Amino acid sequence: MRESDKKDYNWWAHSAETDPSWMKWCRMGMVATAVVFLGMQLTGGVIRWVLDMVGASVLTYVPNLMMLLCIVVFLVTEVLYGRLRPIAFLFMVWIALTIAVGAFTTGSVAQSIFGLWVLLPFLFGMASAPVLMEPHALRPAFFVLLFLIAVGGVLVHNFVALPWVGVSYQVGGVEIEGAREWHASGGKQRLSGLARSSFDVAGQIIVTAGMLSLYIKSSGLLRIVLWSLCGFAISLSTSKGILLALLMTVIASESLIRNKKVPLKMIFTVGILWLTVPPIMGWTIDWSQAARTDIDNPLYGSFIDRMNDMWPRAWELATDKGLPLLGRGLGGIGVPVSVFEPALANAGDNLWVYVLVIAGVMCLPFFVAGYIQIYKYCESFGTIEMQELLVLAVIVNWYGGVSNILEHAVLAFAFGIMCRYLATPFFKRNY
């Protein structure tokens, strides 16, 4: 990466008028928030169980409040030091617009604001990306620790019944799952380890393994052990969609290590089709017969269900209950709908579908711009930051085909970091 590009990422050194001591505290605050947030996510099942026993369940929201504070401080700092760039301002206007659209289409300001609350990990990732992606000697050790926590919890769960699994608690009179207990078709339990759910821990494992793999380039044996542990632990969570993402992540990581550009580009080329074509097929083809015969298939039954039910109903949310160009706005799909409009509950289960429902066709230029920049990075990935970015992009792209990503806290956080890096150089000429 050119030195000029690196400077664009480092917003802390952007202005000579910036107070160095203030920036130091901001950096420390963002790093501390990221550590608390990741610790809470990887051990969420245990922590929520313990806090519930001592009557302090409300403390589970401390990481969210810390992220909110960091985002506010970041924006205020940008404004005070005159560094709020046009693209950042336009993004803020876009967020405000989606809040207004959400309040209008759902008839509830609270539902729209809750939709923004759900996006906190994504927004925090965008705000903190330049700080958290800086190379540091402790980064490999930190990734090792996160990987061992995520994988170790699942392996222990495979042999021991964990007491926090299936436990619920109440906050403000609302009952919330501490750690979900559920089973795949056939009765096999989906293991969650120390986290709150099996799909949470599966996402955590693939992200930490992907990052860690880039730091053990000199040992093929260690990488084999890493990917084997990763695959085994994810298989125990029975999250099939993420196993496909894992395969692509392995190929991407090995391509980056060997400086192979063609396989990397092919992963993204096919990934674009994987992200967009199945939902379109769900909207245009009748899958009711396949659903009647194959819905219980343990391999692809859930995918048929998405084609037949999830994605067509998501399309109806965007069109029949939203605005043609602007979508349904924040709070119009996912968790906010399940809370405020349970009859319309729809998880989206696809990143593109989820964003399309929220923002309508306005989201398409953002996806196009992002992929353009990804292909540029595939041509030059000499720094460890760019390699980490591309691994995150592969994970988000391929798991995003069967997950909305933005409601998976760790993946939403990674997606925010990715978006910040993709946006910065692309819009450089407009600053």
C-alpha cells in the first residue's frame, strides 16, 4: 500500500491541530471497548448466567453502551477538529434517512431506533477500524487467545453439559435467552460452548482462525492443525452455511500466503453470485414443491426453506410494507420486527437481502463500490492489514449468503471494519 493511502486510514494523525493527549485517550478507549465487547461475545453464555445469579443482568449491556459512547466521541472529535469528510457526512445523512423511513413504514419510532441499536457493533467497527487494524506485536497472541476460548468452549461442551445453556433471565420485565439450547434436525444438539448460541460461536471461530492463519505463514503443519480444529469445532455447532465459508476462507488464506491473485479473485467472483442469485431465484421461482419434499433434508433443507419462505417474505417486507426506492428503513427486518411485529418476523438470512429491505435500491451502489475496491486490493495485498481485510471480506461474503451478518455481533463488527477500509480510498478523490 502507498504511504499516501496509509495516511488516509490513520485519522488520528490527520490534523496538526489535534490534541495528542485527547487522541491517546480516544485510542485507549476504543481498544478497551473492543476487548470488552469481544470478551462478552465469546463468553456471553457464561457471563450472562453469572450476572443473572447475582442480580446484575443489566450489566450485560455495558459493552453496547461503551460502543455507543465511542461512536459519539468519534463523531464529535471529527466535527471539532474539522475532519468530518463528505462521505462520512453522507453516510450519517443516509442513516438518518433510514431511521425516518423506518419510523414511517413501521409506524414506530422506537422500532426504528431499536434497529439502529442492533447495528451498534457494525457502526463501532467502522469508527474504530483505523485504530484496531494497526499492526501490533500482541495481535497474534490476542487472536490465539480468542481462538482457544471459542474452540475450547465448544470442545468442552461436546463432553460436558454446561449449566448456562438453556437458561433465560429478565431485564426490565422482558425475558431474554442467556444461551440458546436448540437441536438440528435429527435431534443433534447444536453446541454453543461459552457463547450464547451455536451460530454465534461458529462465526467467532472462523473469524479468529482466519486472522490467526495469516500469522503462521512459515508452518504448514500449524495451519493444518488450525484449520482442522476450526472445521471440527464448527461441525459440532452444526452450522452448515459457515462450513462453506470456512472452505473459501482456507483457500483465500492460502492464496494470500502464496501471493496467488487468481484464486482470490475467483472466490469473490463466485461469491457475488452466491450472495445475490439464490434470493433472486427465491423471488422468481416457485419452490413450494421442493419445500414439501426436501424441507427436512439435513443437508440443504434449511436452504430450501429460505428459497420458499424466508426470502419471498423479506421481499414483501421491502415492497408491500416498505417504499419502492427506500425500502422499509431501520427496524424493518430482523430482530426489531420479531420484537415489535412478531407476525412479520423475518431474519433475512442473507446480507444483501437484509440491507435491501432496510435501504431499498439505494444500497446497490454501496455493494458495487465495495466489490470494486475488493478487486483492487486483490491486486496488491502486501501489508498484513490488507490480508486481514480480504480474509474478513471472504468470510462476510460467503457466510452472508445464508446469514444477515449484521445481527451476528462479531461478524457485524468485522463487517464494519471492512466497510471503513473499503470506503476510504474509493472516495478519496471526493474529500
